[in-house]
Amino acid sequence: MSGKVLEINDLHMVYSGGVHAVRGISFNVNEGESVAIIGSSGSGKSTVLRCINRLIEPTGGEIYLKGEQVNTPHTDINNLRSRIGMVFQSFELFAHLKVLDNVTLGLRQVRKMSKREAEEQALAVLERVDMLDRIDAYPGNLSGGQKQRVAIARALAMKPEVLLFDEPTSALDPELIGSVLKTIRGLADEGMTMVVVTHEISFARDVADRVIYMDQGVVAETGPSSIIDNPETERLKKFLSSINEEN
Amino acid sequence: MHEAESGLPKAAEGQGVARVVAITAVILLVAGSTPGQASGFTSGWEVVESGTSEDLLTAANFGGQVWAFGTGGVILNSIDNGISWENTDSPTTSDIRYSDSDFGSLIISGDSGLVLLKSGVDAEWTDISLPGDSQVNGISLTGGQSAIAVGNNGTIWELEEGEWTEISLSIESDLLGVSFIDENLGIVVGSDGTILFSDDGGENWEYREAPEGASDSNIVSVEFYSSTRIYAITDDGSILISMSNVVTGTDVGYVWTLVEFERHYPPGTNEYILGPENLDVELTSVEVVSTSKLLMTGAGGYLSMSINGGTIVSQQINPLGNETSFNGIVMVTGFTGIAIGDGGSILWTDNAGADDQVGFVVPEYGNFGVFVDETKEMFLSGFIATLKIVAFGIVLGFFLGVTLAMCKTSPTSLRYIVERYEPRNVRIVGIPILGAGIFQIYSAIPGTTDLGLQGIEYIFLPVGAPESFLRILLGIALTFVGLLFLSNDGEFAKIRIKSISLNPWRVRPLNTIATVYTDFFRNTPLIVQFLFIHFGVRLGALIQGPGLDIFSFENLEGNHNFLTDIFARYDYSESNYGTLVGGVLYDSAFISAICALGFNSGAYQCETIRGAIQAIPSAQMEAGRSIGLTYLQTMRRVIMPQAIRICIPPMGNEMVNLVLNSSLAMIIGYAELTRQGKLIVASTFQYAYAWGMVLISYFVVTWTLALFLRWMEEKTRIPGLGMTGGN
Ligand SMILES: Nc1ncnc2c1ncn2[C@@H]1O[C@H](COP(=O)(O)OP(=O)(O)O)[C@@H](O)[C@H]1O
Ligand SMILES: [Mg+2]
């Protein structure tokens, strides 16, 4: 079995307002593994993801990417971030750039590629997310599902070692969810290492190698995706039934 | 909010064409009419008959009459303010060179020690000559019967009760001029930059330092005009000035400066030599008419006038031609007076000698066509001058605005700056910073007491001189940073004092500096900023000097191009080879105007741009950072391109404001549109036409700008983003 890509030890995050959002979380992500994080709203899932690439500064604990510590002032954080892809709930495409330029921006500015090289690589990933036909469109003229696929392409183009998804389908209309999930599933099948925060329980069950259930800032239950069908803890049971009620 | 009119509807396109036509028509109207009538100058001096052909060397006002003296002992007298002259009996045949009248007496001196005194208009001349070998170079009365005369090798003679005593000073220099304002205060000047001062009627003399640049010059004449001002001239064409200073409590005569010439006008023209080092003439005499109005004579028929203490000097037309040199001017009133010269020449004026500007025909300005013909060149030059400061001001303001907005929104706190370094190293760096801070405060403290200020009226100078004040502020800032660094233990903890807790590590220095800047410029009147920048800091001159050193004719000769022409353009034609004729560095008022406009506009633009930056969702920054862009890269590639689009409409307001504000540049003497309008009114008295044209000109500029910005807005709009009210 291949090595650990992400290693998270005793992670704590106290926001400046005093909210203790993450209270000592530890988990590892192995090469090629896809981990799903589930949990109710406000349980600290996004906080964990944003700590991993240090969009926010964790107040305690350690995070390692392939053995290299992420959360010290001494790391080259820009380099580390370019190796960790992130897909946001609300896409966050660069509204003033066309689809193709959204994807090439990081390649040109961070990877210092020539325009031609960058475009070649961008076209390759855009093909993977099935967006080749809209490369000259501005994000404002795309549907939600298309936007999220472009966002995935933007992260993917950097050839990240791990991809973080923060509720990639929550902002989408139900009929658009499918195409995005299909794209993510394809990536998982290709062996992409990823951490997916999601409310799509069935997706977590089918795609994830491992599921982490978070509640009130701690890991309440973790295990293979089968725990979704056979939850051990009361809390997870309750959570799953509340979700099933909704659907 | 977008402007209601952003996104021009299609139907407006026809209107757009009409607008272009209208603008073009106005421009053609202004530029294309036929050339105006030439105009010229006539001399303000009239030649009057003196009845002698002796060289006239000195003149004086005495007892309601005007007196002129010259070679061969000639003494002329005029009882009608210098129009008609009578040759009076002279008790001498020696040349009379110097004269002074005061305290009801008239004293003259000349060759071979000649000194004559007249203690009343009807009194006879009394001969009080010095020994025959004395060479007198100047004389001044210190009382009805007392006087001081000066001569070569530092000799000073004092006349008291009919007796001369020689005061010998251990000075080698020749003394060339003397002037007393009352019984006590007097000044003597001489060769090698000698300046002597007496406050006891000439008994004792103190050496005063000549300004740098005049320490080798021969100071040939001096006039102690008032208790606040003394003027002196040198034979190499410089003017020295000494003023009392109320703020520092310095009396007149202590501090001497060389007048920096801004412009020197050759006779009979409106074209001037910019910023000459000297007047390029051997000056022979100076007559101070009022605190800041001077008349000067010089070799080669030089006659000139300045109405601002010498900074702008206009040479006057000499109706006798350049062969006749003038030796002195004496004014009976502020406007009536005479100039005397070689060969018995006397010129008379009743308008202070100023040349009269005359048109060959008096145009009928009431006719609009004639008015436009006559004034279009001035309008056009003002229009172009305004366009120039506006263009440079916009560029400078935008650049500053973006920089300041970036500073204000930057998250760079002190903690952020130091946290990547070992605490120990940070502490080590803290030591010199603390040292520098304490040194600044310590060395500025003497300055705070220097002035000995007391009382509530000095509330605006709480710590004395402005420089000390600034240094103390800097010192406090450095001390704060130094102490903070020294206390660094890698924890970056808050400081708690009772219930108040604050974290000094969260101070954002860039933000602080930018905030101070914008608050200052937005909370003071622009007109005062103009005055302070141009006259207080002299920023224009400060930039112009070193700027012209770099873009000097020597450096540019042979390799000038359009870029260097922006800074300094020289004339390469035969006749004026090497004269500076244009470019930003041509005129210090131009530089100051750009700076004042740009600095001010930058402060406002900063707030506009900052507002736009804050309107961009912070997640855009996170998205940029998450693909590995640095903070600055994200700002440049992601945030700014979106923010600038948002702020085009409010930016349009800023730019229109800048155009309108540019009219304030007239206060510092920059020849922009409003100032030209004022000058045109002064010469045509067509208030409605002139100001109307000025208004229309401004409108054309701002309107074009507004159209351009609307076009920009349209051009840069991101498809699918924002409400546009159109397509
Ligand atoms: N920037 C913030 N400042 C203060 N509190 C925050 C901030 N972001 C999130 N929180 C709080 O942290 C907790 C966890 O939030 P989050 O990680 O977004 O939860 P989830 O993604 O699981 O819904 C919530 O209580 C939320 O209110
Ligand atoms: Mg969340």
C-alpha cells in the first residue's frame, strides 16, 4: 500500500470570535484514497478543509502533506497550496476570465508555463470534465454544474497531490448534481487522492473508500463506507435518519 | 450602483455621432480662425531735456525737489518731479558720484575726497571734504549733521559734528556701498561678498555672512529699505535680500539669501528666460519702490523692474538705445521718477517705468468673432496647459490610488512580517531599531526648545519646529517597533491592561501609513495644498533641479527621443541651440500642480478603489490563493481586474473632479485655463465671453472624459455579470 498523502494530528481551530469549531481531529489520507467527510451543518467540516491548505490558520495541531509540515511559518505556503487542489461550494471562478483562462491562470503564474503549454494542459483537463465546448465562455454565462466542472478543471490542472471538495454539489439544482458527481467519481476511479465534504450520502457510500462523520468539531465515527449502512454510534444513526427523512 | 446611463442604448448611437461633430466644431472654431493683429510694447520712460552733456552719476530727492549730480561737479535740480531741469551753481568741479538725503539734509560725495552737505533746501553747500587722497565709494546720512562714508580696504569714515574719524576694520575688501535706515541701523557692502551691519550708528560693525553663491561677488549697492527688508545687488547680476522673520524672531540683516530668479523678460516681449542663474548684466544701482518692487539699472542700457522681490524681472525698453548706460534711478512717488545716465541723459516716467503693452489696432472685443480671434491663442495655451496637468494628474493619482488602496487592504501585519523568522533573530533586529528610535527622539528634543515659544498662540507647534515634530513622531514609531521586536517570544500574545486587551502585533504598518496619508489629504483644502506644495515645500523646484541635472542638454544632446522630450525638450535649431523649451521639467509650477492634483486625487481614488476591492467576495482571494498564487499575484490577476471594472463609474466622478480642481492651479501661477481666462478678462473686459468660453472649454474636457469612461465601462464589461440596464 502506498504512503500517506495527508496526515492530520490533533487539529484545533478557535475562531477569533471564540468559536471552537474544530476540537482535536486526527486522520490520514493515503495515496489514491478518497475520503468523505459527512456531518451536520456547523460541525466544522469546512473549517477542517480550509485548515488543510491554510486558508485559515489552525490554532493547534499539525498538518503534513507527504511528510512536509503545512502549518509552520517557514513553509513555502504558495507552493504547498499549488499541490493541494480545492473546489468550493460556490465555485469561485474568476468572473473576468474566460473558461480557458480560468484554468491556465495558475499554470502560467505559478507553474510558469508558456502560454502554449498551459493551454494544452488546460484543454486536456477541460476535456476530462467535458467542458471543451465552452472554453471561450465567461463564467457568468455558464450553468451551475458547468461552473463547478470548470472549477474542478482549474484545481485539476495544477496536478495536485490531493483534491479537497467542500460540498461541491450543495449549490446546484438537483438535475445538475449528476454531471458533477459523475466527474468526481471518474477522478476517484482514476486513483485521485481526495477529501470530499458532502451531503450526498449515497455518493459517499458508493465512491468513498472511507467515511468520517464529524459532529461538533470532533470525529464522532469513522470507518469504511459500510458504516453508512451500519452506523455504530447513536449520533450517526440520528444524522443519517434525519437526512433520509429529507429525501 | 451603476450609473443610469451606463450601457448606452442602441438608439443613442446617432447621438454619439452628433456629439463628436459638435466637439470637433468647437475645436475648429477655436483653432481655425484667422491670425490676430500683432501687438507690441512702448517704453514707460520718456526722454527729458537735462541741459547738460556731463555724465549723470547719482540722483536724490530732497526738499520736494529732484536733484541729479555728475561729472565736472554738475548739479541739476528739478522742481516739477523731474520733467524740467535747471543747472545750478556748483561749488566744485570734481565728479560727484554718490548722494544721500535724509534727516532734512542732502549729502554728496565724489572724487578726491569731496564731501558737500546741504542742511536745508535754501542752505548753502558746506564743504566737509575728506583728505584729498581718500577714495569714497558710498555715503549715507545717519543724522542731519552726521554721516558714514565707505572706501577701499575696509575703510569707514564717520562724520560727527563736522569732524571725520576713520574707523579701520581689519578687512581687506573694498567697501562699495552703505545705507542707513535711521540713526542706528545701517548696512555696508563690498567686494568678496562683504556684508557689515551696525546697530549703533556706524560706531561698531559686525560681519554678516553672504549667502552661498555670493561669497565671491562684488556687492556694489545696497538699500536698507525698511525694518523688515534690505536689498543689495552684485556686479555679476544677482540680487541679495535680507528679511526679518517673525516666526523665528530673526531681525533684518542677519540672514541673507540670493534671490532665485524664476523668469527674466528681455525688453518688449512676453517671452522669457526661465530660471536664469543670474540676470547676466553688470548691475549698477537698485531703487526699492515698495517692499517687493524694485527698479534696477545696469551696464549696456539695462533698465529693469520686478514687482515680486526680484523673482520675476522684466527688462524695460530703453528709449535711448543700449549705448546709453544708466547709473541711478530715483522715484519721487511710487510711480513718478527719473533714471539718470551718461551724457546728461534723463528719463522720466509716471508709471514706474513699466512698458505699456499696446496693440497696433484696438480690437473691438464686443464683437464675438474679433474676441475669439484676439484671444484664441491664450485660450488654446490655457486649454493645453490644463489638459497637460489633468493628464499627468490622472496618471499620478491613479497610480497612487491603486498603491494606497492595496496598502489599506493588505493583511501584512507586524506579526505576519516577523513570524517566519526565529524569535531570537527578531529580537536582535529590534535592538538597532530601538536605538534608532531613541536617537531620533533624543536628537529632536533640542529643536523643541530652540524657539523658546511660550503661550497658547503656539498651540499648533506643541513640540517646536516642524522638523523636530516629525522626527519625534518617527522616533516614537521606531521605538514602538523596536520594543515590540525585543519582546518577541514567538507567541504574538495580546497585551492586557485591566479589561482592555490589544494586540500590537496586529498593527498593519502599510495600512497605517496609507490611512494617515488619505486622511490628511482628504481633510485639508486643495487650494492650501497647492500653496503648501508649491511655496512651502517648493516641491516643483526640488524636483526640477535634480531632474534637469539628469535631463540636461549635455546628456540629451544627440540622443533625445520622445520619451526624454516628455521630461525636458530642448531647442535644436540654429538660433536657440540648447535652450530648454518644454517638457515636464520646464516649469516648476507645472510640476507642483501635477503633484498637488495627483496627491489629492490619489487620496480620493484610493477610497474609491478600496471600496471596489472590498466589494469583491473574499472567496475570490481564497480561490486565487488555493491554486498557489501569492497575495500580490491574486490582487493583480484576480481582485484588481474585477475591482477596477466596478469602480469605473465612481472613478469617472473622481476624474471629472480632478479636471475641475485643476483650475485651482492658477493660485500658484500656472498658466492654465482659468488663469488665462482671468488675463483675457483683464485685457478685453469681456466678462461674459471670456468666462463663457472657459466654462465651455472645461465642459468639453470633462464631457469627453465622461464619454471615454462610459466607453471603457462598456468595453470592459464582463458578460453575464452585473446589472447593466441594457443588452
Ligand atoms: N470565519 C469564521 N469566524 C467565526 N466562526 C466561524 C467562521 N467560520 C465558521 N465559523 C463557525 O465554526 C463552526 C464550524 O463551521 P464550518 O466549518 O463552516 O461548518 P460546516 O462546514 O461543517 O458546516 C460554525 O459554528 C461556524 O459558525
Ligand atoms: Mg461547510
